[in-house]
Amino acid sequence: MTNQTKEAAGTGASTAIPAQTKARYVLYARKSTESEERQVLSIDSQVKEMLQIAERENLEVAEIRRESHSAKAAGQRPVFNEIISDIRLNRFSGILTWAPDRLSRNAGDLGKLVDLMDEKLLLDIRTYGQRFSNSPNEKFLLMILGSQAKLENDNRGVNVRRGLRTRCEMGLRPGVAPTGYLNEKRMDHRCEAVLDAERAPVIRKMFEKAAYEHWSGRRIYHWLKFELNFKTKGNKNLSLGNIYLLLQNHFYYGRFEYPEKSGNWYDGRHEPIITKELFDKVQEHLKRDHIARSETKEFAFTKLMACGLCGSGITAEEKYKKLKDGTVNRYVYYGCSRSRDKNCKGGYMREEDVIEQLVKIMDKLDISEIGMRHKFEEEVSRLDKFHKTILKLQGVKAEAKDVDLRDYAKYVLKEGSAVEKRELLSCVKSRLVFKNKAVFLEKVEGRA
């Protein structure tokens, strides 16, 4: 081995090498991430063994390149792809590696190697016990060994799927058991799910509260977090999204689908936490709850403001805090959605602070910008009818001219519904901008 040996570990980096008449080898060592190869020689062991062969046979190793990546799919290994490119540039004419399956376990990469040999760019491939040169028999043997590695991969996948299917037919769902169950650790009961004595009763109560008391997912979330301090096996709170997924999981009444969305259903061997009837009642409730939430859940100021730092839209989120007297306060915070810049530092503001700043903006706003005159007059007319028909107040007549339109806008911001607030701000002709925890107007050119 010459003094020119270089190592580009894991990166595939290389330096220019002048043309030589003697074959120049790149030592390629790869450790697969596939489970069946975890016991194969490590990368360092491969390098050590192959350098001994190079020294014994007086082979010139120009570079050592390392890679930890599966060879199962074609064209997915960056270091291997760079080696192919460098061979086409005549930087190497030989490859030194531990075994043929280190180079390829797929037809695409194997074909690239054979093409390089046909083009007389790749003259020699050396492995621990074999040599492949540009001869029909040796190329044929290389293709057989590479195809054999691919066949092993394909058969392994078939065997794994067959084993999983058999396990499902036995009533055993592969994977981690859902909250409320524990995976049996005994080897003679592998994959069995047993009831979690601590969490299973809580899961049952969740279904019962949803079905019989019509609790929403959010109410269940607060009950679990603030009243029960319920934790998963990983010592975490259930998120709202996880609660909805849990309430739709067929596993709890004894059935499961595997793989998900495959349409393959199996009867589980595990003990159900709930009945099928209870599960169906919960699904009916969730459907009604979803329709109600989609129709009524809307924050007042979303989609009406833009972030002054990155231009993204402004979103809102709810926070709840349990007080000492047991009640729970709801807070709404507005902030940048970060759709354009995930690192935006726009900050957050409570809804009360947003309203306070919008009220101040109304004092500075040109009255012509508040395009609510028609709505305002309708409101005054409605108030007049209320006086006459309900309060029986004759002679008391509300006049639109008696009330300032700006005061009406402030009233809507403080006391109006979310729909009324949105309608008011949508009539403002300037753009509302949220920046550094402040709301201000930005004139939009071209608007009337």
C-alpha cells in the first residue's frame, strides 16, 4: 500500500488524483442499518481486514470511504453514488470491499457496476475471498451474488409480512399496546396486551362520559389533566388529538385493523375495556361534536391580521388555567403562524390586549374607514323596536345620528360576538399588522 492512502470517512469527500497506469482502488466499507446485519463485521473491522489484503497483494488504496446506509434501494447511498461518479472521472479503477452485498442489494446499483466494467472504467472488484474482473464469467458471478442478496431481502420482507399476518390471525396486534393496556413481557406470551390496572378504568370512564354525558374531547382533556392528573406509560399528559384518536380506537372493544387503513380486521385475544355498543355511542357523539365545532369554533381576529415581521397570517390558541377554587379560566392568545418563517419572533398577545389596542386604533381611524354604516343603522332600528314592543316605551326613539359610529365600533370590539367583531374588522380598509406585541394599521395602496 502506498503513502498516498487517504481517508474520507463517512463524507465521500475526495481530492484530485493524477492518472496512474497501475489500478487504483477505493476501499468502500458499509454497515447496513438493517436488523439482520447487526452482527456483521463493523466498519472498522472491514477496513482493517481489507487493508491487510491490500498490503499483502500490493494494491494501491487511494481512499477509504465509509457509509452507514442500507443498500436495499437503488441510488439512495450518497457515498456509493460519489464513488460511481469518481470512477467515471477515472479517479479510481478498482473497488476494495468486504463482500459483494456491501456494494449492492438491488438491481439498479448492481447494474451500474456492471456497466462500468463493460465500459472498461472499472477494472477490478476485490472482496475478502473473491475477485471480479471484466470477464464474462466473473461479471456473471458478481451478478448472481448481487441478485442473491436482493433475493434475501425480498424473501425477508415476505417472511416478516407472513409472520405479522399469522400473529394477527392469532388475535395479537403487533406494536405497542394503546393506553390502557400493557405489553406482556414474558417470552411465552409475546405481543399479548394485558389490562393496565391503573389506566384501564380511566379509559372506560372516558368513553362513558363521552357517550352518556356528552362530554367533548376538550372537556375530557381538562378532566384528565387538571382533575385526575392522568399520565400515560411515558409519564406524559394525553394531548387533545390523542384523546380523539383514543376514542376512535376499535382495539378497546376487542377488534383491530392491521395494517391501518388496509381493511384487514381481526378479533383480538386481549380483554376488552368497553363494549361495542358503548363504542358506537361514542362515535355518534363525536360525529355530532365535530359538526358543532366546525360550525361554531372560530376565533375573532384570525385571518384578519398579518405578522409585521415575516408576513405570515396570525393564528390563535386557547390556554386553560386551574384556579385555587377549582374553577378553570380560559385565555386566548394571538401570534404569528410562522407559515413563512418558522423562526419568526413575533411573540404572542392575549385577546384582551388585542381588543384594547384595536379600541385605541378606532380613535385614530378615519370615520370613512369604518364601513359599517348600514349595519349600524340596522342595529339602531332594532333597538327602537325593542323599546316599543318589549319595554313599551312610547316616545323614546333612537336615532342613528345620536350615536357616534366610532363608539359603536368600540362597543362591538368589547361586547360583540366573534362574528360581529370579524365583520367589523373586515370593513376596515387599512391592513391590520401584528408586530412586537402591538397591533397597528398599515395603509394598503389601491384600496378605496
